[in-house]
Amino acid sequence: MQSLVTVRTCANYDASAVSAVLRTVVDDLGGMHRWIKPGDRVLLKPNLLKSAAPSEAVVTHPAVVEAVAALVLDCSARPFVGDSPPLGNLPRILAKSGYDPFMKRMGIQAVPFTRKRVVEFSDGRLFRRIDLAAEAFEFDAVISLPKLKTHCQMLLTLAVKNLFGTVIGTDKASWHMRSGRDADTFATALVQIYEKIHPRLSVIDGILAMEGNGPNSGQPRQLGIVAASEDAIALDSVVCRLVGFPVDALRTCVIGEQLGVGTADPDRIEVAGDGLQGLPPVKFKPPKSMTVAWNMSRLNPIRRFMENHMVIRPAIDAAACKVCGTCESHCPPHAITQVAGAMTIDRRKCISCFCCHELCSHDAIRIQQPALGRLLGYMTR
Ligand code: SF4
Ligand code: SF4
């Protein structure tokens, strides 16, 4: 299988520049009419993690979604914008994140994901059933519009991870719990979700990306690219290399290739558009939390030692914490409780999923590494 990925440069979010670049990106892949027919109802799925100004680089920029919606309208089809944000309600997030003006102007409806549908998988898959948003299956086509961000648990959140938004609300936390610290288990669930949602096209907004402790509180970083493909595994692998990480570290790419859902093999990916050659070398700051203890048995004493002395953990910054309870109610193993008016984390229960870090709106969850881990990290640099 040969996959085509296109990468184009785009300096900023000027509406006419983004519109022109998005049209070129889609044309690189054969044009929107390849996937969208007149009369189709098309679901656009951006990353809408929380209410955040576009300048924070948390949500997919509205200019990118607007440009893709315009291309859908050009096909005489009807775009919608849908998601199930882990925090807050969709209309409020759309308003605060700058989506309302273009959605009103273009007559685009919001589709909050609220109803569950049991999705079955064949014998060959690790998960035999996953509850996903029924709404995601009620359109003629889905277009995934992720934001390029680092991710505390999965290294990066790109096109495959973006579709975790089709898992409704609190079900997200139970997936983190089921997967624990095993990145490959969670990556397998993500790939299976991608397989079923089957977006016709994925377009990554990497104009203003996020590095460091993403996806919620990393640092915005100007990267100036838009990348797209029909094959989200190939797309994610190209972008992963572009920001300086080895593709093996992005487990959704490895599992996606193993399951035959897409290709992460550079020899089987053609990169079109401006390509990778003209871009300066980029080295994104990884999230601190890429734990060293994944894939080791829970009963293994070496693992216990590493957990106690090396593994990066969340810690609550009492000065910043507003005791709002959000982290407590979303912590998959119930490791966070309020004691005497302050939040505390039970380290024995914590699975280092970093849901709390992702969801805290007050930047009150710090990522801490024990001294031995810091020392070994320094020595192996
Ligand atoms: S750490 Fe953040 S999410 Fe948790 S209670 Fe404090 S402010 Fe709320
Ligand atoms: S305390 Fe935070 S990192 Fe630990 S299990 Fe709970 S949500 Fe996950």
C-alpha cells in the first residue's frame, strides 16, 4: 500500500492565506470532490479540548475549519462541526474558541456528541466492542481536523488521536483506566476507533502548534505547516518525523501499521506539496511525562522501584489550585480526593494517565520527576 501525504507551509492564520493553502493541500490529494458528493452531510471533527483562545494552540484554529467548510460547500455539500469535549459543553467552547462567527455566517450547525452506539469489531481485534458517539455515524463523510500538539500520555495528538473525541464524555476516563500505563493498549483502542470512524480526509493544523506538556498546558510554537492525507497513520508518521520524534515512539503509528490500517513506513509514503526537504530541522520539546515504565509487569519489583524513584508523576500546586474538583471527578482510578479543603493524590492508585493535567483549567497540576529519574535523564542525554 502506497500512501500520499501533503505538507504545505502557511505562515499565519490570515483567512485568505489559510483558505488558499487549504485549497492547494486538498488539490494535492486530488480535490475535495474525490470524497464529497453534492448533497452530502459532512461532519468536521476539530480538536475542541476546552474553551481556549486560538492563540493558546489548544484547539484547531477556526480559520482552518472555516477553510475546509468552504471547500465542502463548494461541492454543494453541507458541513457540520461536532465533538465531545472532555470538559465543558460544545456550544460554549465553540463560542469562546472563535468558531461562532464563521459558523453563523456559513449556516453550520454544531453537533454535540451525546448518544452512544455500540460498535463491534471482528475477531482479529483486541477490543471486540467500543461505545462511540452515534452522531459520528450519521453523516455521509467525516473529515478529521486535528491540532498538532504534544501529548503527555501518547507523545503527540494528531489525526488518529483526534478521533478519541468520538468517545463520549466520561467514557474517555474509563479508557485511560482500562489501558493503564500500557501505551500500546491505548494506542490499539485509538487505531480501532480510527478504523471505524474512517474519516475520508485528515488535515492537521500545525501553523501554531504546541510543544512541551501538551495537550493542555504546553507552549505554543510557531511551525507554519498544514499537512493532510487520506491515510491518518501515514500523515501522523510524517508529522512525527517532521517535529523531530522517532516514529516508533508514536505507538498509534506502530499499531496502525501492524494492523494494516495504514502505513508508517517512509518507503511507502509519498510526501507531496512543499514536502519535507525545504523545511528547517525542527526538534519539539517532548512532554515531561513520557513514562519510562510502560510495558513492564505491575508485580515486577524493578518496576516498583522505577515507579517510586524514576517515573514522572502529577503533583498538585496548592497555590494555583481552586479546589474545583474537576480532576477528582475525572481521575480514572479515583486517585485524587479532597482532604481538609485541599486536593491530594494517592500515588499507589495513580496510573500516570495525566487526565488531571489535561483537564485542569488552572494549570495547577505540575509534572514532577523524582531525583533519580532526573539524574538518569541527564546522564543519558
Ligand atoms: S488541580 Fe485543577 S482541576 Fe484539580 S481541583 Fe485544583 S484547580 Fe481543579
Ligand atoms: S492522579 Fe492524574 S495522572 Fe494519576 S491517575 Fe488520576 S488523573 Fe491520572
